Amino acid sequence: MKQKYYSYSIIIGIMISVMITFNGILSSNLGNSQAIFFIHIMGIITILTFMFLKKIKWNSIKNVPKYLLIPGMIGVVMVTINNLTVNNIGLSLTVACGVFGQMLFSSIVDHFGLFGNDVYKFNKNQVLGYSVIVIGIFLMVVL
């Protein structure tokens, strides 16, 4: 059953690479601020269309903790940084460093059970995986 989620994760990785590539090209053509504006406008149009087609009703946001809205701001910062990095260091290095950052922070969240998540303690086997990634990024930068 979990196999399909591994496949979904690979598809997400491919989609992120395509998105970062197109965002970088758009940023080169329009400038970063305008590119980010249009990227998010397209996102709004897409989700509104999805909600309309699926007949999804709006829920009240007044009872939701306001800190849960922070990912919207993080998304804008993330797209900004991706646009800058992909145009200066390339897609492969941008994605490799991004994955390393995701793994590092995810391990911290798992180890301490931050944000109400279950605790998954960091173990010595993960050190090998991190080492391989760091060596790979180092080789990409140096070579």
C-alpha cells in the first residue's frame, strides 16, 4: 500500500524540478517580483477551478490557529530563492541543496517531535545517507 506513496513522492520531485525550471525562466523574462506574482495568481486560479469542479465548500478560517497560514509566506520566499538560485547555480545544484535542507530540518522535526508530530529518533544509519548527499553536493560544486 505504501508503494504508491513512494511513486507519488518521485512524481512530486519531478514536478518540483519542472516548476523550478519554468519559474526561473519566467523570472529571467519578467523579473523576480512579477514572476512570483504571476506564479501565485496561476496557483489561485488553479485551486479555485479545482474547488469549483469538485464543489468544495469554503470552511471558516476564524478557528484555525493563525500560525498555520505562515506556509503561504514561506511559499513566496521559497519561490523567490528558487528563482534566484536556479538562474545562478543551475537546477541540479538548487534541487540537491534543497533536498539536503529538507532532510536536515525533517530529521530535526522527527527527532524532537516538533509541531506535534510523532517522534522518530535520529539514528546512526542516517549519518551514512547524509554523508553521501553532502559528498555528492560537494562533488557537484567542485567538479
